[in-house]
Amino acid sequence: MLSTQENAIIIEDLKKSFKNLEVLKGVDLTVRRGNILALLGPNGAGKTTIIRILSTLLHPDNGNVFVNGFDIKTQPQEVRRSIGLTGQFADVDEYLTGLENLLMMGKLYHLSRSVITRRTEELLKKFDLTEAARRPVKTYSGGMRRKLDLAASLIAYPPIVFLDEPTSSLDPRSRLNVWETIKKLLNDGVTVLLTTQHLEEADFLADTIAVINDGRIIAEDTPGRLKSRVGKERLELVIKRQDDFERAVTVITGNDLSHNSAEKTVSLAIENGVNEIQGVLNQLAESGIEVDTLTLRKPTLDDVFMHFTGLKPDEGRNEAA
Amino acid sequence: MNSQLVYKKAYWMAGDVWVLIVRSIKHIYKNYDQLLGLTIQPIMFMLLFRYVFGGAIVVDTGTYVNFLMAGILVQGLAFGSLTTSFSIATDLQRGIIDRLKTLPIASWAVMMGHVTGDLVRNGLQAFILISMGILVGFQPTASALEWIVIAVLIVLFTLAISWIAAIMGLLAKTIESVSWLGFLVIFPLSFASSAFVPTETMPAPLRVFAENQPFTHVIEAIRALTLNRPVGNHLWMALVWCFGIILVSIPIAGYLFRRHGGR
């Protein structure tokens, strides 16, 4: 039995099926108090199902789940008092103003009038929404809306916050803005479980990344170590001629090698920068293989998946859950 | 559970319901497009029937506008009550109900909020419609007591349709499907009734339906009360129908609400 003192969230052998579809196939996961854990995975991997179970919206078929030390099956009301929920399937009221939304949430958490006033002001200020506070939410930009949503989930000082794809469908600038807002939560000692499809997001925000695919956690590590397993950067080469491509596959050596014969591409992890790239190019030059284009890019979720499963994310099961 | 805890829980629950009622009432004036649409439509219908069709319709209530008022009122209230289905379907799609379910509150309070919001809006709408009616020649002769009975009928009828609308909102897969679902139910009930024309000229099967369905009873009761005519059994039948619908639809709505979200 894991300690509920140290761990804000404990999930043991969690299983859940919808009709004949097994969405969670035995998930084990713990989040230490005050940490941010990112659940990284493609659509249909089971991320949202986990959040829905943790926030008492769904009953699990099997397994033990403790949130803030409370059993979700037998103490759902205590769990609800310990959590804040933001994201894909939680939203604010667009006809009310930002301020009215926060006041309403505060009242529904049965906070006292003075606490609501103080907390509302504090959150509006913290999330840069003070000026927009008296405008209806339907006039807000996507990023402002997400921030208000986040503020609404924090109104009752929950020790644990769930963020379900907090930046999905936001433009890059709003995304950065929301990220910085989430980072601020850490200073308050809040435990955060967030789901995302972007390695970059998990990397920026999380202390720990758990990679989920097809209802199972397939890797769990710090962002730094996880990335070093996939390679700091990836070199992608497009070979000019088809017969050269086949030779190139045998000639090139390196970590996390992958290739695609239809597109005549070879890609590999680069750990030591320029020297390593030079080495690869030399190997090819010696064998007389011509390279069409060369790109160096940051590893993506796809690369993480290739590394741990040998599959591209969309080659896995494609269920919407 | 000790009595103090029970008291505290009841206090919180009443508070939660109140907070969500206030939210729905705010929607009335913040979403004024909707209020405007809901008020203008019956006014247009009233003018259409009063001035375009009215002259060709023979009634036994003196002027046609005296006959028309109750029908326009009940049809307007019925369409107004459908707002509950929009509000609930919207809350479900947007995830507001999911968020409320993760709060330590009784989540059905949100349905109470929408139904009560409808009631306030319909009260407002009834007042506007009757005032407009008087402007175009409606001459009610109801006493104060009769007006009170009419108000009670308006409240009960609104509640009955709102709870049916709540069920439709919970069953609808999309916000769009709510609109034709409501239309499909309210349109035949309000036109195949004595709302706009006496039922005597309708073909036999339709006439049997029209004379025995709840809308006609509510319309006839209000018509008789406003014009100082004998109410017959319409008032009692209207009350029985409204109470019956409310008693049956609340538990169904409650069941559907709990079931929602795969619980």
C-alpha cells in the first residue's frame, strides 16, 4: 500500500471498458504531492477516461483509486472537495461575465462571502483577467477562456487540479500564456495531473511524464531522461534515388533508427550535435549516396511512440474515448 | 446523521438551487436575442390571426380577438418552455454539467435552475402578450380571483412543458436536434387544438384528439376565465393534466440526468 501522505493520487490496476471496448487495461500511476505529472498520449489512448474516473464522473470496472487520500468509490464527496477540473469537457458559462462565473463557482463550493471576494480578486489578478472581469465570457479569446476556466477550478483552493488538454485548439501565443499560468500553480504547492498530445507541452510543464498508449502506461520518467532516451534532436534525411535509399538503410548507424521507403526518409536520434551529423553525412558520401534534403528537428510525440512501441501513434487502436 | 448535519445539508442544497436559479434568470436578460425571439413570434402570430385570418373565422365570443388571446398565450408559453431543453442540451455539450457534477453539490439543481428560469421568462412573456392583446382589442372581463386562477394555470402549464423539455434536452444528441424535437411535439399540440379555431369544423378523428388533449383544456379554461363564461370541466382537466405531466416527468428527467455521462 502506497502512502497517501506522500502521494496525492494513487492509481492501482485501473481498468475500464465501454461496451466491448477496453479503454483502460490496467493502469498504475502515482503522483507525489506538489508535483506536476503529464499524461502524454494520442487520441483514444485513455487519458480523458482516467481524468473522468479521478474526478468521480465515471465508475471504474476494476482497481483502487485514491485522490487526496480518499477512495473515489466510497468517498466521492470528499474527492470532489479536493479537486479542481479544467479542460476539454469542463467549461464556463459564456453568457455570464468572468467575475460572475467565479462568484457562482465560489458559492457552489459553499465558501464564505469574504473568502469568495478575496479569492476572486486574487485569481483574476493572477491570471491577468481583471480588466475583462466584467465582460461576458462570449467576448473572450480562446486563451482568456481557458484561463478563466482554470481560475474557476481553483476557486476553492483545491490541493489537486486536473487539466484535460488545457491548450488544445489554442494559437501558439495563447498556449505559451496558459503554460505560464499553469506554472504559477506550482508555487502554491498544488498537485497537477494534466493530459496532453504534445511532448513540448509535457516537457515545459511537468516534473514527470507518463506515456500512455492503448490503455496502458508504457513509460514514466522525468522529461529530461525521457527525451534523452528518444534523442535530443532528430536528423531526418530524404534520399534522392530509390536504390540509394535501400543502401542508405544498411549504411547509416545510430540510435532510434527509423525509415520510410515510400517517402525515402531515414531518421535517427542525434545526441552530440554537429559532429554526429557530419559523421552520418560522411558515411553516405563514402558510399556515393546522394541526399535530397536534410532536416534537424525536436523529437515529437510520434518519436516517443516509435521508441517505446515501434508503432506510429495512429497505428495503434483508434478509438475515441 | 445528526439533525444539525441534516439541517446544514438542506441549507446548502437550497443555496445551490438558488445560485443556479439566479444563473438561469441572468441568462434571460443576458441572452436577450432569445427573449426577443420568443416574444416577437407570438406577437406576430397574434397580429396575423387578429388582422389576416380573423375576419374569416366565426366564433361565439363576440370579437375574434377575445377568442384568440387564450390560444396565442398558451402556444407562446409552450414554445417558451422549450428553452429548458436548449439550456440543458447546451450545458451538457459544453461540459458545464460535468463540471457541476464534480462539485460537492446536488447536480440536479442545475435542472431546477433552468425550469425556474423558464417560469420567470414565461411570466414576463404572458404579461407582454396580454398587454399587446388589450392593445389590439382584447377585452377581458375576469375578476381578480379569476386572474389569480389564470396565473396558477400559467405556472403549472409552464412547469409541465418545461419538465418535458428537460427530458428532450437530456435525450437530444446535439443542440440542433433539440429544436426540431421540440417543434415536432409542440406544433401539432398547439395547432390541433381550440387555440385558433373552434374544433367543430375539424374532421372527426382530429376533433376527438383536439378536444381531449391537454392544450385544449388549458386554452378553454383560460378563455372561459378571461371572458366570464362557464368553465365546465376544462379547469379540472387542465389541472389534472398539468399535475400528471409534472409528477411523471420529474422522475424520468432525474433518472436520465443521473444516467448521463456513463455513471
